[in-house]
Amino acid sequence: MMFSFITSFQNLIFISKIIENALATLRLIVVAGGKQILGAILQFCIALVWILVTGVVVTNITKDPLKIVFFAFGSLVGSYIGSLIEEKLAMGYNLITCITDNNDNILYKTFERKGYNISKIKGEKNNQKKDILLITVSRKKKRHVLSIIKEFDKDATIISEMAKVSDN
């Protein structure tokens, strides 16, 4: 077998670090989205996995220095997997600011008709009248909103940032 030199401890280290770092990546996003209790529960799990796997790594480390490599590589893979999971879950909201020449209100009315939370401000850029649209949207719908904007005004300036929506 090609990888027969890999021990069960190395496999355990690698898989544990993937789990730990994927959870840590998710925890950051969850806490940033205002879910502190879920973040605390995830942190408990992260700490538990970390202490267990670190104990395995430091035990007889001079006899098996590859444990360090599997520890680090598991961290790399876990962080990447965590970001992929977070992208699929797409928790939270974005505030999309759209600066557009679409002064005939078609874009604004399109979003309003579709039920989006939208506000409009009259603005000016380079001595030209502009509409500034503020659209609050769940992250799952962000790409759809961007495609609608580009359909109406492919030259629109678009700024997207994370938003915390208050229930008040």
C-alpha cells in the first residue's frame, strides 16, 4: 500500500484538526452574526478537540515528528472546509449599496415589487444625478440581487457588506 507508513495516530490527528478548524471557521461567522450562545457551544467543542489532539501530538513527538505535519496539514484543510461549509450555509445578511444611473425608478420598483427591503437616496457623482439604493438581503439571495442590478445597469457601482439586522 502506498501510504502504509501513515499511522492511526496520524490519521486521528489529521481528521481531528480538520474538524476543529472547520468548527472554528464556522464559530467566527456565527459570532459575527450575533449568535453568541451557539458560538460558545462551538468553542467548547473546539477546545475539547484541540486538547485531545494536542495531547496526542506532543506525546512521543521525537519518535514520530510527522505528527506535526499532519497537525498543520489538518489545520489547513479544516480551515478551507469550514469556509466552504459557511459559504453553503450563507448565514446572515448583506447590505448592498448600489449607485446607479437608473433614475427612472425601474430598478427600485423591481426590488420593491419583489418584496426586498430597499431604500433610495438621491445622489450625485461627477456632477451627474444618481440613485443610491440600499438593499438589505439575506446572504443566500445576494447573488440573485446582484444579477438583477447588472441586468438593469451593468455599470452600476455595487458595495456589499455584512449587516446585522435588528428585530426591533
